[in-house]
Amino acid sequence: MRVVATGVFDIIHSGHAHFLNAAKENGDELVVIIANDDTVRKMKGEPILSAEMRAEVVSHLKPVNSTIIGRTGNMLDIIVEEIKPDVIALGYDQRLFTRRELEAKLLERGLNVKVVRLPEMEQDLAGSRKIIAKILKIYRKKYIEEE
């Protein structure tokens, strides 16, 4: 069974590892759609790494079979036209659609896809923005406050 997971994957951390391992448990092939740079800018701000660099890093992670850089526009187009998954794994914080809404939208396009919501990982630094905030705090304390 083919599983699709999507995300930004800027600054890989243990939350990403948990998410991708949990996604892979739903099938035997994991395809990861990496958000393109324009999408990241709209959703979260300027990416640290380019989509190509993020895709390369994610492609080397153990549970991942392949990566695709998403297109600008409707995320469902790439899923329907190229991947045709059996399962879509949503992260706990991916709230563009509910499970049922996404299943209904895919059914309208002729795909009967199971959508699963993966559990949250309870960890202090399981988020790129949390990691960046900690780096900035350490940097400010060490280099700015000393001056």
C-alpha cells in the first residue's frame, strides 16, 4: 500500500522522524510531498533551506521511499494525478482539512483513499520554530547580552 505524507521539513528534527515512521506504518511505500518554497512562504515564512535541499535530506531518511516537491496551487492535483495513494497520513498539526473532508474531496476525484491523523509527539523541541527560537535565545544570551 502506498502512503503519502506532506510537510515543509525545514530543519529536520525528531518530530519529523516520528511523523515519517508513523506514516510508514500505514503501508509499505512512503511518498513524501515536500512543500515548495512559495507555499512555505505563504504558510510559515521564509524557508531556511530550498525545497530541493529539503527533498534531498528527506529522501535519505529510512522510512522514505521517494520525495516529490509540491506544486503551487491545489495540493490534491499532485496526489490525484501522480501518486494515487492508498493512505494519506496527516500530522497532528496539519489542519488544512479534517480527515473526513479530505476523504470526501478525494472521493469526488475518483480516489477512495484512507486518511489517518497521526498522534502528536510529546517532546520539547519537536518543531522547527521551537528549535529556531532556542537557537536565537542562546545566541542573544551569549553574543548580544555580553556586549
